[in-house]
Amino acid sequence: MTTPTLLLAGLRATGFRSASVTVPRSRAHVVVATRLVVVAALVVAVVSIPAIPSATHTTLGLLFAGVPGVPIAIGLSGLGFVLAVRSGSVVDAWVATVVSVLCMRLPIALGAGAPIYSWTYKHLGVVDWIQHHGHVATGVDIYAGWPGVFAAIAWFSTATGISPVSIAQWFEVGADIALVGAVGALARSLGTSRLSAVTAAFIVGVANWVGQDYLSPQAVSFLLGIVIVTLLVRSRTRPVLGWLTLPLFAAIAVSHQLTPYWLLVVAAAFGVLGTVRPRTIVVPFGILAGLMVLLNWHLVQEYTTGQAFDPLANAQTASTGAGSIGMTVTALAARAVSLGVWGSAGLLVLAGLRPDRFGGTRLRRWSTLRLAVVAFAPFALLAGQSYGGEAIYRVFLYSVPGCAVLIAPVLVRCIRAGVRGRVDIRTGGAVHARRSRSAVLAGRLALTGTAVAVVVASLASGQAVYGAWFSNLVTPAELSVSTQLLETAPVPSQLLAPAAAGPGRMTEQYVDQARVDPQFDASMTTWAGWAGQSFRDPAVEQKLTTALRGGGRPVYMLITDQMVDWAEYNGTYPHGALQRLSGQIAADPRWTTVVSAPGVVLYRLTGTTS
């Protein structure tokens, strides 16, 4: 028995049955091309990683930093997926999807010496406290009110011996691979074919530029939320699955503030449509979410931002400065991807609801309406609050899976158009049929146009992910100095930084400082009138130092290359401002240099209480 025959027999045994074991020669060529392109994408991605640490700093981000392998790998992975769908192979399409995720996310795990994003470290501090004390630190910050994911990570780290920092380093890769798998299951539950399901998974893997997938309650809650929606869809035929959502919802309710309300809207809409069992599942959902609000009412009042029933105002994003060219380009890339996804899905909903389209059956319209709920219910969140200027990002995040399921079948048709021999998109099986030359030409044009669109969308999303790379990049030296400072600084101390960048609160000691002064590590950008300061006049630093000495507690000033990149990317300070400030502090005899390493300088103000 030949190897191809054994392979086909194995695929049939696992459920990937084809209508014919005879593979057309043209399809075989596409399969070979698919695998070559996918392997090339992964090889290019891996080979380019060693060059990332020495990339040229630019506000345009990693894709323009002199490491061409990163954008090439992202583009090749998108092309590889298109070819996989063209071949009709579900297995190859899944492999291409996973490789696409790896090409998009591996630089974060392997190209950075420490977990990126400053806010990652605030979560690590909560985990560290739980590991050392076995409970949350109440009355310190908002994390104590929703500690579910932090407690789970602390338990996992303790049980496995894997440090939280190592977990954070690889968390994004693992979260995104799990995400595409969950979306594939959701798509199948909504009635799509296998090839359309993997296409939906690919779309989500590519289009998700929001950056929620770092070590955070949001990442875990979003993943569990997709599982809940899948179970709710399935519950119409198997009601027990509806009840199984309750423990998952409870886990989300004790972990994240916003995700439960997305699920409440979806569950309520499904109940009205009669597509969920029990139809009143939204009631226990609401009780669980309401209990968390009551238990943390003081935190809800303190951290609630925006106005109720003012969606336009709540959709506005927060701005930290004038912004650089790189920030503008990155924002345009993110908006292009978002509007492309929302616009395509919205048009498909309108088309599907029209009686004279897609067969015009009542079942088709009902199915489209159900998909519309999954895709666009998150917009209801804008009626509540602005979520610190990030509500619109979360709306896009929650809507991507539903939009992807809507778009996927059409994308498959565009890629498969004009294929010689009809292929069942559910199985990839070939059924031979003649096509006219004009149909073949039209199909090739559709394939070319779709391939270009997918590659461009992949690169645009890559820019949205990596445009702020240098302002989010934490170096091992910076992490080491910041950790040692937090662990050894007297209580109370003021840990000052000119920009809101860099690791902070990454160890349990942050609790002792925060209980005395919740703003012990607030950056100078939070002070009125300091953002935009050029520091060209040395008197500004003199006045600042004099004021800090009057505080009566130890003061430390940390200045890093990441802060410089962050300030330039956001336009918070003029070019060269932080370098001038660092030079003035170094020349001021009232400051002592504690650490001076490449990219990291730590000063201590003398004459304050030790």
C-alpha cells in the first residue's frame, strides 16, 4: 500500500473523508505549493528572530525596523493559507492557520528578552502576592475585586514550578492558538463547513490586533466567553449544554469586569430569538454579574469612566500626547482592519436578511440574524462606559469571532472560484466537472485579488500589533533594575519616572508601598502641566528637585530607553526632552546615580529620609 493511500485512509478515519481518492494533478500542485509557502513562512519567521534585539528603533515599529523577515513571514503565512483553501484541504488550512499565528506572535515570545507591555507586570505583582500570602491584597487596587485568573495563574505556577515571568513570556502565543481553535468550534456550531470554520479561525488570528492576549484576565475571559457562546448555540438541541455555561460564566464573573456584560447581551438576544435553552439563561448570568458588582461597588464607583447611554462619547479613545508619524500609521492600520471586518460583516448581514437573497428562506434569515447577534451585540457595551478610553477596542475584540464566521464562507467562495472540478468545502473532496475558460479566468482573478487582500490585511494587522513595539519593549536590564528597586526601597518611597512606561509593581512589595500611597509610582505625565515639557531650561529640573526634597521620603528616578521610545511614539515630550532631563539630573549634586547601564539609569535623591 502506497504512502498517499495510507494518508488518505488516515484522514478518512479522522473524519476528513473525501468524495474521491483521486486527486487532480492541478490540485496536487496547489497542495505542494501550499506546503512550501507555509514552511517558508515559518522558517523565515524563526530565522529573523535573532535580529530583532538589534533592530533599529523607529516610531513605525518592528515591521519597519530593519528586520524584513518579520513582515515577509506574516505575508507568506497569509498567502499560504489562501493556497490551502484553494486546494480544499482542511488539514493544510489548519496548519497554515497555526503557522500564521506563530509568524504573528513568535517575535513577542522569542524576540523580546522579557515580557512586553508595561501593564503585564502589574498583573505579575498580584500573582506574586497571592503566591506568597495565599490570598488577595484587599483595599489596594481593582485587581483584588476580580482575582479569579490571578489566583489560577498563581496556582499553576506553584504547581508546575514555572515562574510567572516565563508564563507571561509565552502566554500570548498559547492564548492565540487556543483562540483560533475556539473560534473554529464556534463556527462549526453555527453551521458552517469545515473549510469555512478554519477560515473563520484564520480571520480571527490575523485580525485580532487589540493586544488583549498578554497575561491578563481579559485574555482568559475572552477565550472562555467564546466557549460559552458555542455552548449556548449548541444548547438549542442539547439543553444540558446551556446549564454547563454557568460555572464558566461564574469563572469569568470573578475574573473580569467587562466580559460578563458582553455575554449577557448575547444570551439575552439568543433568548428572544429562541436559539438557546433554557431561554432564561440570561437570568442566572445577570445574578452572577450583579453579585460581583455589589461585592465591589466601591471599586465600580471609583473606576467607572464615561457616561451611561452616551455611545458616541464612550467610543472615543484616550490620547496621551500629540502622537508621532508611527502612531498615526499604526492607528490607520488598526482602523482599516477594524472597518474592513465590521463593514464586510455588516454588508453580509444586510444581504442575508433580504428575502430575495441566498434562497430567501426563513431559515436563512433566522441564521443570519443569529450570526448578527454574535457579531454586533458587543456594540451595546458602548451604552455603559468608556472603559478608560478602551471600550471601542473591546467592542472590536468581542465582535471579531462573529464577524469572522459571517465573512468566512464568502472568502472561501472567492478563493475557490473557478477551480476546475467542484470541491465540497465541507470535506475538500473533489467532484470533477468541466468549467468554461471564462469561468476559470474569472476564478483566477478572484483568487489573485483575494490573495492580495489577505496578505495586505495580514500586514496591516501586523502593523497594528507591532507599531508600538519599541514603546512596549521591556529589556531584561530594565526589569532587573526595577525589580531590585521595588524589593529594596524603604516604605514609603516615591518611585518616579518621567513617562508611564516600563515594568512596575511586578513583585509583592508593591502592596506595602501602595497601602501608604496608591500613587507611589505615578509617572510625571500624570502631573498637570508636565506633559510636553522640553526641559530646555535647567531651572525646570531645579524646581522639580527642590519640590521632591520637600516630600520627606526617599525618591528614586528611573529613566530608560523604553521611556524615550514611549514618549516619542505618543508625542508626550518633544524629541530629546528626556535625554536632557537625565543629563540635568546627573549634573545636579542633589542626585546620586545608583545604576548606570545601557538603556537604564537609576537616580536617588539625596537629603531625604532613608
